Amino acid sequence: NAPVFDPLPEQKETATIVEQALQALPKEQREVVTKHLWGGLTFKEIAAIAGDSINTVAGRYRYALNNLQKKLAPLKDELVASQPTPAINVLPFSPTTEVLS
């Protein structure tokens, strides 16, 4: 399942677009992304829950972010520019300095 967003009223359109992109991901990738980004779990914790290795979980996360960025990249400037407040709670664009944990 995709995460339950609680966006501000002006973020509802963005949240809908992100939710649709998340739903298009394979289930395993979607679960890793939602548990890591919105659930705050580490890859180690996700691996323990899923019964997979940390490397498998990290790989799913990388593939998921790549897939999301490909799908959302054409809309990124529009989505970010349309937000009067930071949209960190709905946009899955990770900083380039993010370390896989």
C-alpha cells in the first residue's frame, strides 16, 4: 500500500501524482520506499521485516527511486515550483548526498 499522505490543501494535487507514481512501482520496491521514507525504518529493519538481506532491500530502494525519478522528472520543476511551502512530506526526490542506511 502507498503511504497515507496528510498534505496541505495546496499539496493535494502533488500528493495524488506521487501516490500514482508509487502505485506504479512493483510491490517490493513500493514497500521499501514507503517504509524507509515515510515510515522512518532503516534498511536493516526493513530487511528483518521482509526476511531479505540488507543488500536486497537497498537495491530495491535504488531501483524504486530511479523509477520514481524517471516517472516524475518531467514534472519535477512544475511540482516543486507549485508548492508555496516545502513539499518534503510528499515528494520522493532524495538529496544526492543521501547515504543508504
